[in-house]
Amino acid sequence: MVATNKRLKFCPYPPCGEINESTEKRIQCKKCNQFFCGDCKTPWHNKKSCKQNMKDLYSGWAFDIGANQCPKCKSPVEKNGGCPNMICAVCNYTWCW
């Protein structure tokens, strides 16, 4: 449901995970009151662009293990073997790695 509705976004702060409805770029979670980005669905990154924020986030562990993002819902995905056909565990989108 969340992956198919552009207005619905999961709060990225564990263990919250609240579903928030908004079209704004800066969203305040209605449950935990933390701010996050409605575009890249990560903790709020102030004046950084989403691209720079994602680069910073993935430059550590995710980059080292070859993690990427689902092209549809932007959830982090790790490929750890097998064929290049991927299915996102969050939105069930299928793509070729």
C-alpha cells in the first residue's frame, strides 16, 4: 500500500516505522516527531541534496557490501549472489541489477 501511494511514507527512524501522509519535502513523523526527507525517505539532511545525502549514507557499510536502492521505492537492497533479477522486499518491484 505504501509503495504504490506517493503520499504515504514510512518513518525511517527505528523502531518507529510509522506511516505518514504528506507531499512535503520535510516531513515530521506524527508518532516520534523526528524529521525526515519525503523525497529520499531518509533522516532529514538540511541543506544537503538527496543525492549527496545518499552518497554519504552509502559511502560506508552499504557501499562496501554493494548495496543499492530499489528504483521504485528507494529502499536499500543488497545483492549477495544469484542472478541479476531483483525483487524489492518492500514494494515487490522487479528489476535487473
